[in-house]
Amino acid sequence: MKNLAYVLAICLIAAGCDKYESINSADADLNSTILSATDVILKENLDRAALVMAEVIQDESAAGELFSLFSDGRQAYELSFRDLIEAPKGEASFKNLKERFLKECSASQSKGGWGDLVQFLVKKGSCIYVPYPACFYPKGARSFTVAAHPIDNDIENKGYRADGNRITEVLVNEEYADKNPVILIMPESEEKNASKGLQADDAGAAKGDPVYEVRIGKIRCADFCGGLFEGTLELRIGRGYPDYNVTTGEVKGSFSTLIPVDYPRDYAKAAVNNWTVYSNGGWYYTNAIWDSNWRSTKAQQCILVYEYDKVSEVSVSASVGYKPEDTNYTLTTSVKTTYRGEFLGIAEWDRDWFLATNKSPGIYDEVKDGWVVRKTCPVLKLTTPLRIIN
């Protein structure tokens, strides 16, 4: 950190005291983690990139291109430095932003040796991330604050607000982002290479029995699952099911491959605040297959939801049941798995109850798009459309 302070001091002196204003960060118990030498380098370089970007967006043409990530109908909320620097996207849609960023980095070589900053950001998979769109702020708000992920926590970090030709250092957190548009310089996602897809049963294996395909239609999470720098919520949905051994008559519990859902932070904010106008009120369209063959033999299954984070593994268990064909009894067993992150609930679903209630709400049930809303915990809701495919 002493090296970082020294580098920034050089930059600020060279830039001129009249251009940069600093304030002291508020003391807070953040339970900051101790960083490795590699993480310290990552932290320093992300902060350098944030300061450079604050300079860059003072150029109206560069800021105008970046504003596409803020637009109300935005198609994307992040831009990787790889796409900005190397891909055609950077040349086509962010030409001025790219040129100004490269120019500022080049000009900074004499201010602390930032010559390899661009290469570092590209190689490490870093990105420019905009958590909230323009419609969350007063109309015409164009003063942006740029902050880097602090790495040692996900709650707050210093940021750089561009006010005309002046750069003001501010404390950036969720409360600050409530009132001020922010741009975050983020590291690569913690689970970028997470397993995707679903371990589906063979629909053709069920004969003379309707085969029900169940999907996760829409999902709503009224929890940030961390601070502002948590960014997009990396939701994971699992299915616990009974696995029957015909030879031994034994039933065991297994878990499917996890369904990954990158849940936008603006949807979480809409859900947390109970907004109905913005971001679909927090209801995010997923339409992922949860079970491609919910046969009558799978009498009871369970659903697990959590938000992935790089923390210690935790174990969780539930009950599942298997009803052998042409019998009137059900074999039950426990299914166990481990996960890393914030627990958003596990629920046991009896097949007969599920089919009977999915489109037939009770007096206290919530309905969304014609489907009964399911819950795994008070803050996590989802719809489960189903159809007969055989």
C-alpha cells in the first residue's frame, strides 16, 4: 500500500493540485481480508485504471460512448478491457473511449510506470461495469464517479468523481450509488468458468407415463448478497433428486449440475426496494430447464439456491423420495451437497403437490404470468412453468 500511495502522489503532483481534491475515507468495520502479494498488485492496478478512466470520461465523446452502458434500454452493463482494446467492438462502438484510454495510459508512463497497465487489465480479464442505469437517477445526470473494486472487501472503496476539470476523491458504496451514477473497474468474475447446463434425465426412458418438463421461468432476489462491489449476483440453482438402483432396490440422493444465473444488480435493487416500474420489478427472465423428465417415480425432489462467493464450503441436506413403479409406497433418503456463498434456501417439493398447485393458487399464493410463485426463502422467488413433452 505504501507503493500505491507513492505512485498516486507522483500522479497528483504532476497533474496539478488544482485538478485533484482528496478527502479522507470514513472508518468502517469492513472485515477486510488480508491480501496476498498477487491481490495487492491487482488492487493497485484496478485503482490506477479507475483514476485514468476518471480522466478519460472528462472527454465528452468518450463519455458519450460509455453512456450506452447507462442507457435505460441497455443491452449490456459491462465492457471487458479485452473487448475495448482488442476486439472489433472497441473500434466500432467505443472508438473515442479506446483512443483516450490508451492515450492517458501512455501519458502516465512518466508518472509511475503505467506502461503495462493496459496489458495487465486485458490479461486479467478486468472490465468496466455499470451497476445501475440512468433511469435510477435524476434526468440529465451526467457526472460520473469511477471506483475500482477494493479486492479486500465488497462494500466500499475510494472513487474519483469527475467535476469539470477537477477530480474529487469520494467514498463509494451502495449508499453513494443511490444518488450518484457510478462506473466500477472490476476484476474477472470469481466463477467465470462455472459449470453450466443441467444433468437431465432421459425423457425417452418414461413409457406410458406423462413426462413433465419443469423450467425456472423468472427469478427475483430481494437481496444484494453483498456490497456494491459484489456486482452481478452469481446465483446457482441445484436440483436434488432420488437415484434408484433396480438391482439392489436401494435409493440414493444426488444433485444435478448447477444452473448458473447471472442476476443483474439493477434487478436486485428493484426487488430490494419493491419497485414495480424499473427492471421488471426485479423479475429476471431465465427459462432454464430444471428437470426435463419429472416422472411419477420421483415422488419428491428438492431445489437449492445460493449466490456464489469465494468462501469456505458449507454443507446442506434435504429429503428426496422415490416411488417404484406399480407400488403404493415411497422410499425416502437424504441428499447432501456443499456450496460456497450466501445461502438462499432449500425447499422440498412433493411431485403431486407441485403439479396440483403450479397453476392453481391457494388463498395466500402469489401468481406471476399465470404460474404460482415458489419460494426457497423470504427474499428468493421464482416461477416454474411446466409442460408435458411425452
